Amino acid sequence: MNRLLHRSLGSTRRVAGPPVRFLVRSAQGQSACPPEVRASRVRRTFLDFFQQQHEHRLVPSSPVRPRGDPSLLFVNAGMNQFKPILLGTVDPRSNMASYRRVVNSQKCVRAGGKHNDLEDVGKDVYHHTFFEMLGNWSFGDYFKEEACAMAWSLLTEHYGIPVDRLYVSYFAGDTALGLGADEETRHIWLNIGVPPARLLPFGLKENFWEMGDTGPCGPCTEIHYDHIGGRDAALLVNADCPDVVEIWNLVFMQYSREADLQLRLLPQRSVDTGMGLERLVSVLQGKRSNYDTDLFVPLLDAIHERSGVGAYGGTTGAHAHVDVAYRVVADHVRTLAVCIADGVHPGMSGAELVLRRILRRAVRFCTEVLRAPQGTLASLIPTVAHTLSDAYPELQREADRVMDVINENEDHFLSSLQQGGRLIRRTLDRMDRKHGVFPASVAWSLHRDLGFPLDLVDLMLEERGVSVDRHQLDQLIAQNHKAAAEQNGARSQLAMDVVTVAALQQLGVGHTDDSLKYEYRLEQNRYVFPACRATVVALFDGRTLVSHVKEGQRCGVILDRTSLYAEQGGQSADRGYFVRDDMQEVPFSLDGVFRAGGYVIHQVIAPDTLKVGDRVHIHLDQAHRVACMVNHTATHALNFALRKVLGPSVEQRGSHVSADRLRFDFSFKGSLSVAQLQQVENCVNEMALANQEVHVEEVPLHSAMSITGLRTVDEVYPDPVRVVSLAVPISELLDNPTERRTSVELCCGTHLLHTAAIQDLVIVSEKPLVRGISRVIAVTGRDASQAREAGQSLLQDVDSLSARMTGSASSCLDSAQSLAKEVGVVSDAVDNTPIPQWLRGELQARLKSLQRRSNTLVRKLETGEAAVKAQAVLDNNGHKDLLVDSVEAESLSVVMKAVNQLSSALPQSHVMLLAHQRHSGKVLCACQVPKDSVALSASAWAVAVCRRLGGEGGGSTVVARGTGSTADITEALRWAEQFARRNING
């Protein structure tokens, strides 16, 4: 290695120690690579190299759920957790603010959003949804020379990668941006010893990195590896050749992309490097495929043991279905393990929805292609933990929980998959195959009712040579959005009136038995709900009772029994669907469940015929029910906590429980203080932590009303009535009035059996509805945790703004205006993000103060800048009756202030200033005329000039302003002066 490399490494404060050299195996199998070179050692060598030899701080991987960053579904790069440093928003008092040299191995997921590798996984041998990003960072410390030297030393000296296998790319420049080639980086590589023929220039796409549309950016240099060797592969670099791959990207953040697309130099230059562990291991182990390394081989072997197909063969292409399935399952189970361990569960929106899609894709490949038994996916988790837990020990700790989540979701999906397959086959048998168009209504039912991703529906149909009627499907999606907005109106259309109820009674139709809605139990910490088969006893078409309904008809279905909870008592109705016994594959999806006169009405749009007497099987959306149970029990705990903290005068005035939140209205004068909000939250969370048993019992109404401390609302209760008590048995409350203060209410809702499932409660909103009545909105479980995390993130933002405001007394106007805008942006986020309400109030007060200070500072700086510009104009023009000139200013406010100051100095002058924004051509215009000016008003002058410039203006007779645009400011000034002179002298 030449002198530059040694000098560069020396300048990075290298700690003495001999390199641990790996011997790299050839991709063609000729190798002296020792068997102990495993992925774990490769990772450890990387971290040790920077931590021990170059004094980098080892920072643990962040969870894959982004910390307070709504722009991301998942952490998808090593730099995500360091964005506050790069964006300048880091809390100056935080530990992160002291970072200068950092190294880590970051868990990353690229599925959904801008960076989405999901559809490519399995088709080739190098795409992944989960991967590890090895990276080192410099924040205002070393830059290009040291970063290149360290990278080259690690790859060639410590990992032992042959120099003749490596190629290096650098930024070739971009004329449109006014950026020349990165000759500095090129010369660094030449001095290190990279041959000129292996040093290759590329453009913006390949070698200029940007965080987003705006923000830090800069040229990058990439190191590529040739798996074949013994040839000139320069033309294969960045040519999508699987044998010549990028292994390390070194980004030199030296610019900031502004909103006007201009590039400005950053005050602090940074280095951000990223190297995928999976790809590096494939190089060091001499494998052409990441799936042939020890990160995946144990998984592939475990899959083979459980499958009904041959061993993994590593093939790609149109006929490699089995090997594609192997790769999909191996990749996806790693993603599932990491995400679930980090608290992201399969769900219905955002990252949770993406993870559900990943799980279902893996399940389908597992069962249909690999012919593996149910439970295979979860059984692979211990293997994933074994291969990764040395770096991420949480995978071992959370393995059992991860397996439970996967098994539960797989069980639900397989049931849906079988039902969907039957529905597709039945539909295909009935349709005309000549046109090859599958009914969009059936595809939408699969998606809406059975949770099929629409692309999975497309894939299943593609295998049968059929496609969905895309135009009709788009219409159904649009109609669904519209129907959601009009849901309340649609429900009222099917409300049964007293005449219909009487007709049911005359027909001898008994009231619906819905007792099954309360019959559930806990088994191994999971709620188990009963199956329910029922008979259709009546059908209501919105006007009258009918004997049958046809496909596409909206109707209300009355059954002799149901397990579904109808909307009542402030709790949302259950969701789900039912199927006819003789047509199990066609789901009748529920639009709502209501009660009327003892009958439960199941509202549906019939996907097929339905008649009185049909036998049906009800399917409950269990996740939605459990979420409602959690929030309903939490509502009772909240009611108790409010009375405990605020006093016995607090009375419930209304509530509503849904799966995603709870709302509670109560009597109270004024707003709750920060301390009171915190005390209420703490009280509820102590009850959850205590895992109190929830006691429920039906008792005579008069007996229930005698219970000490009973909470009731103003409504008519049934007799007998259900009593719900936390911690204390109902019999004890009835027989021995207890002094123990507890939550006890009359309630018809569904509840938890123990309070621990609440996990956490956060009040995210508290405000008075009317005088004397307040409303709180709260979230529980994971939503509560996310609210607390978002609150802490915003707290750090406010702390950072406050610290920067304190040190900005002598700042320039641009920075003061930028700071004022940031205060506004953070204020909007604090107002609209679900965070603890007690914290929101504190942050809003601080931001209000910061807004006042920033506005005062901006006005002061604008006034000072305007004075300088006004004096310069006076010096330039002297005392004139008509003064028209240009100034350099970015703000219309500054131009206005400068005009005002000139008018004060020249009270009898007509003054107009134009500020030309050269980068955009925009012109800022301000003018002022003497109060006694009759011939020319300020508004007429500004309107004429701005319209001449293609813009608009306006104001009073004395002062006016406006904007326009031009490429020739001299001509604009000439025209403005001539217009004024003609009117004044006219």
C-alpha cells in the first residue's frame, strides 16, 4: 500500500494492531478460505476495525420501526437514526449531539414506500426485504481521503479481497447542476493505488446521493467486486450484471439541496457509508448468491426438512418456481422475525399492512409451492434467531412471541386462502372463459372480506390465464371510499321502523339470541371465540320484509342467533361476514350490525341470493373485537381514574369505544392540568399493570343499583342488568359493601377478562365540549406506545429549536426566517400528531413563546437590513421627487420596510423599489406615495407595474405591494418610472 494510504490511515488516529486477514474464496470454487469465516465474524471484523482501530463509537441498531419519522414505513438505511444530526435538528443536550465518528450494523427493511424490493425477492439471488447495513459515519470529522483509505484498507488488508477484483466509481459531474467531476475523489483513489482503468466516472443516478427532494446530498464513490476475476470487467460496472456487484457506497455529504433546487455547501461535511452484510459475506465466502452463504443456508436446510419438495438448487428463471419459493420464504421469515420482535405486527395499515402482505406471501409459497405443513413458517424462527441473535439478542428473547404471532396470522390466512380458492374456482366455472375477464366484484370481495392483497388475486388468476376487469375494479374501489364517507346515511336507510318490528312479531319471529357474543375465554393468553351457526328468519329490503334477496341487493338479515355484538352502549359493532352452509366460498360481508326491538339486524350487500330459512355460519373479525374489548375495559378504568383524581363530582356524560381509540365525555369545569392528566394516565396504567380480573355478572337491577360506588349514565337499563367490576367480585360488592374503591359500572359491552391486555393508555386529546363538559380521547397498547414515542421526538425538536433560538441573537436574516418557519412546522406537528395531551400543552406553550421571539427577531433583522438598503438607495440616487430603483432582498417585508424608511426620509417623494430574484425571475414590488398625492395612488402604481410583469398587486392609496416576474429588471424599472412620471405630470 502506498504512502497516501498509510498517511490517511494515520490521520484517522488508528490504534496499533495487526490486521486480521481473510482469504477470499473464488466464486468458481478455488479457495483457501478457512471454514471459520462466518457472517458473524465478518460483521464483528467490520465493527472492530472502526471501533478499535479508528476510534469510532459503536451505536446499536435502531428498531426497524422509525423513531418519530412518519416519512418512512420502516428503517431502510443505516443513516435513518442519524437524520437529526444530518438535518441539524438534533437536541444539543442529547448524547447524539456528541457523535463525531460512528459505526454500526443496522437492521433494514425495504418493502413498501420509495425503496421497495418486495416484488423482486425470490426472482434473483441478491434482493432482500430485510438486510443488514454495515456503515461508518463522520459528522464533521474526517472526510473523503480518510474514508477512502479506511475502506480500502478494510477490504484489501483485513478481508483480503484481491485488488484485481475491485473497481471504483466516482461522480462524473453534471452540467445542468453546474457541478464538475469529483476530481478530488478520483485523485485520492489514484494515490491509494487504484489503476486508472478501474476508476470509472458515472452520473447523477449512480454517483450522487440525495436524502430527499431537499436536504443534505453529495457525490458518492462506490466499490464494485467482480465475482469472476482474471478479466477486464470495467464495462460491466453498473450494467445490472450479477457477476459485478457494488459492495460499498461512500457518500460525501457536502451540499444541501434547497427548495429552489440550488445546491449550497453544508457548514459541516459528513461521511455516510453503507455496505450490505449479505453481499459482503457472499464475496468473502466465494458465493455468487447471497442465499448460498451461512446467513441463509441453515434456513434453506430447515425449509427443506419441512417441505415436500427437493432441496434448494439455486436456479433462477421462468421455471425455477421451487427455488424462487425457497428464497421468498427464507427472506420473508427473517423480515417477520425482526419486525415482530421490534413491535411491528401484521395489521391493516401502514407498515403493519406491508408486513401482513409479506407474511401472507411467505405462507402461500410455503404451502402451495414447497408443500410444507401449516406452522412451518413459525418453526423457522429459532433458526433465524440462531443466525442473527449474536448481533440482535432480542430475536432470541422474543422468539416465542414472534412464533405465536406468525402462527395466529397464518392460521387466519390459510382459512381465507382456501375459501378464496374455492370462490375463484366457482366463479371461473360459471363465467365465459373466452373473454378471459374475471368479475371485479368477486376480486373486490376477496380483498375486502378475506384480506387478499389485490396483487395476490391477480397472481392467482394469472396462473389460470385470466385477468380482472381493471376498470370495473377501480370503480369499486372509488365507490368503497365514497360509501365509507356516506356510511351513516346508508345505515339509516335500513333502520327498521315500528311497523316492521310489529310485522316480525305477528309472524312469530322470536328475538335474536345474541348471548354468544359474551361467551369467550382465554387460552394461553389468546381469546377464543365460539363458532356460531344460525338460520335466516327474516329479510328486510329497506322498506318491507321479503322472503328472499338477489345478488347486489342491500338488505338487513335477521338470524335466530348471532355471536356478533351490535352497536350499542357506546361500543362499535363487530365486523365480520357470514356464509351460507351450501355455499361456503361466498362471504356476505357485514356493513353494520344493529339492534331494533330485540332483533339484531345484519346489514349486507348480498353477493348471491339469500332466502328465509337458509342456514349460515358467522365469522367474527377477532382482532377488531379484541381491540374493542381492550378499549372498552380501558374506558371503565379511565372513568374510575378521572373520579379518583378530580373528585366525586365527576360524572360520565357520554362515551364511544372503537377498535382504534376511546372517547369519554364527563362533567368538569375547565381543562385538566398537566399534573392531572399524568395522574389519570398513571392510575389507569397501574390498573393494567396489576392485571386485575374483570368480573361480569347479570343481577337484578334493584340489587345492582344498591352497589356502593356504582357508576351509571342517564339511560334505561334492562332488568336484569350486567355489572362489570374491576378486581372485586360482584358477589362481594352485593353481599358485603366494600370500602375498596374500584371501577364498577352497568354495561352491556364486551370486555377483557384481565386488564393486562390494555398494556398502556395515553390521553391524546382533552378539551371542553361546552361549559362544564370535557372530552378526552385516548389510545391503548401499541398506539399508546407510538404516541409516547412521537411525543418524545417532538419534545426533542422543540428543545433543539429553543437551544438554537437562544444562540441566534446575532444571526443573519435568512437563518432567522428559516428558524421562524421551522417553529411553524413543528407547531403544526404538535397540534396534529397523536401524542400525550399533557405534553402537547407544554410544547404548545413553549412554541408560542418561540414564535413570538422568532417573529420579533425577524422584524428586528428586517428593519436593520431595510435601513442599510434604504441608505444605499439614498446614497445612489440622492433626493428625488420620483425614486424608482432595485434592491437585493429575498423578502417582500424587507422591501416594504426599505420603502417606508425612504418615504420617511423623503416625505414628498414617490418611491418604488423592485427586488429581482435572479434564480427564479420573480420580482418583489413595493411602493409608497405622499399622502396628498392626487395624480398617482400607490395601489394604481403597484397594480400597473405588477400586471406588466405578469403578476398581481394591490394596497391603499399611500402604500401598496405586489409580485411579478421578468428576465429584464432594467426594463421593468424603466417602465415603472415612465408610468409614474406620465401620471404625475399628466
